[in-house]
Amino acid sequence: MKIKSGPGQCAFQENAQHKKPQKPRPILEFPAEWPAPFCGVDEAGRGPWAGPVVAAAVILPASARALPIDDSKRLSPAARQDLAHKIYECAEWGLGFASVEEIDRLNILRATGLAMRRAVAALPRPVVLAVVDGNFVPDLGVPARAEIGGDGRIAAIAAASILAKTARDEWMVAADTQFPSYGFDAHKGYGVPAHRAALDRFGPCALHRQSFRPVAEAIRKRSTREIAGN
């Protein structure tokens, strides 16, 4: 879990003379009618077969309007990383992790709520409202509301999606050095064909979610082969 408080000012200016023409990006909302301070909350890593689920909570200053923030899924990896650095510098934020063991013990939905609660608790100051992407409001320890499609409409949620995604990606790249047989640095634990092939060949490692069906099936197949070999 990480905690950091930014200065609340985003020093970001585009040099129009040196920028190539880009497609118009969505104009994200900074809702003035919500009580302040509020934070946007989002997660990364609900679907992968391996690794933690990571959540971020962000209190975004009005000066962040200058940043080209968008839903992390609509950004390239390089753009996400660049924006993450700028958000870390100018916003107040918290990160929360739920481990593989917690995912297997609680289920992925409850573990995601736990990661979100930890992210909100990691903020450098209390908030009066947490706004979560999606249609489910977990117990975050503060008043909360859900916004369907919020990561593509609400700037603070989009910022949280960027921090959650980049933090989890960095975690999985680091994990690849400990478990190099699975390609975690490339697919980040998602169920791509290369991951399935590695899982079938080597069996699961300590980072795999045994409560997820593909991993459970790999365990069963490996056990069957070992029994047949004996």
C-alpha cells in the first residue's frame, strides 16, 4: 500500500507548435455539485488468472483540467505511464492491493472492494464522498456512489484507473523476474494463449489464483498426469 499527497497543482502545458494533430479526446467532468473533497476510485486486475487486484483513489485538483486524462483502456501504455507520473505529482492519491490469497479466500468481488477500501484509507486526508466506476458500491468506510462508465466520464475516476493500471502492470513486470516461465511481463496475468500454454506446461505458481477456473483446471490436469506417471 502506498500513500502520497501531491501539491494539488498540475503544471502542464501543451506546446501547440510541437504537437502533432490528435483526435479529439472526451471532455471529462469535474462535477462541482458533489461535496468536496471527493475522490474517484477504480481498480485494475479483476480478470487476470494471476497477481493481485489493485485499486487507486484520487482527489484531483481543478488544475488537472489541463491534463489529457482519459479512461486508461483508451490510452497507450506510454501515454498511461506519462499521465501517471503527472497525476502522482499534482494529485492526492492512495493505492490499495488485495493479494492472491485474499482473492482466493474472499472471491474477486469482495477482494476488489477490499483493495478499494485500502486505497481510500491510504489517501493523505479524509474524503466526504468516494465515486466508484461501475454499478456496485462496496463498503469503503466513507459515503460512496457508483457511476456506470465513470472511468470514461469523470476525471477523478479516469485518473484512478490510470494509477491502478500502471501500478499493477509495474507489479507484474517485477514479478516476472521471480517467475520468468509465465510471461507476466507481457500479458500481466491475463488469460492469453501464451499464458494458458505456460500454465499447462509448468503448472501454477504462487501468483496464480487457484479459485479461477482455468487455474483450477490446470491443477487438476497436472495432478492427473502425476498420478498416471506413478
